[in-house]
Amino acid sequence: MARQTSTQVICAFKLFWEKTLKRVWPHELQLVRANPCFKLPVVLSAAEVRRILCAVPALDQRVALSTIYSCGLRLGEALRLEVRDVDGERRFLHIRAGKGGRDRYVPLPERTLLLLRELWKTHRHPTLLFPAKGHNGQGAATATEPMNRSTLQRAFRLALHASGVRKDAHIHTLRHSYATHLLEQGENLRQIQVNLGHKNPNVTALYTHLTSLCKTQHQKRLDQFMGDL
């Protein structure tokens, strides 16, 4: 059972005090809401991503992580992918029932498409792209469920350690890195928002804090604007 925060405990006690005991909550005990902390996510460089992915020995896990990074997917979105979701002709992935129950299409790099095809030839599952292999490692072709989340998370942790990258990264860091790297390549925020499936553009705008290119361009504009003072 998850630990309750002090605010949740106080709220529960306040509800008991007012509704059950029928007493007035003391004014001096009014809840004071703390200001939310603004923390930027960890981002890996392209070289660090390559080092981590190269340290994943199992092909299915390496391809799953590569797909998450190269398409900016959430972990659950990647593991739920099916064969029918790959549009090799138009080079898109169909993400079904993403966050908020929304579908979307994301661009599929050619290299990732080739990796997915290479992986599928090893199991030829009629439905799943990343089927669970089972305890003996031979059950992928007849699996009824996709790869386990914790299995892939563990594979990432082991690869992170083996790679020598000393950042506090996790699988979702690949998604953050994808967005940041696209922005550094000059992609516009609106397209990145669509790719990531963000409903609120302000969420996507977070990545402007993470890219050195945006900071460099901003600095140049600032120097030019202030140069005549």
C-alpha cells in the first residue's frame, strides 16, 4: 500500500473531525498548500542512448527500447503494439488508446522498421510485436500477453549500469530524450506535441528548457537585441 503524504493524512482527519464528530475544524489548523516544485527531467545525449541500447543483450528488449526512443513512446504504448499497427508503406506506427484513451500516428524511422521486421522473424507471432517469451524463453510464438513491464525496466537498469552512463535515467527518459533531440534538430514544438500525444502544448514546451540549441539561439537573439545599448 502506498505511503500517504502528510497532506492526505490531514485531509482525512479533517473529514473525520467535521463529518463524523460534527465539530468545527480549528482555524489555526487550516491546510497550507506547498508550492509545487518544478523539476526538469533527465535527458540523455544521443551518444548515451546508443551506449545504453548497445548494452542490452536480448534482441527483443533492445528493439523494444529502440522503438520507445525512436518513436517517443510511453512504455505501455510500446508493449501493446501489434503487427497491424505497423504501416511500413507510409512509415507510421498506429498508437491505440494512448494516454487519455486517444489514438495517434507517429513517424516510424526506417531503421526502426527494419529492427521490428528482424525481431518479428524470430517469433512470427500473428498479433503481438513484443510477445512475452515465457520462463523457458521459447514461448514467444504462442504468447497470449506482451512482454512484462518489469522485465523491460530491469533490462534498462542493467544496460544503464553496464553502459557507464551515470545519470538517474529510466525508460521514460528515452521519451524525454527523443523530444529534446528532435527540438535540437529544428523540429517545431507543434509536431513534437503531436508525436508525443500531449493534449496540452504547455507540457511539450517544457523541452525548450532542455535543449542547448534553443538556449544558443535565444542567446544570439538577446545579444543582437541588446547590442546597441
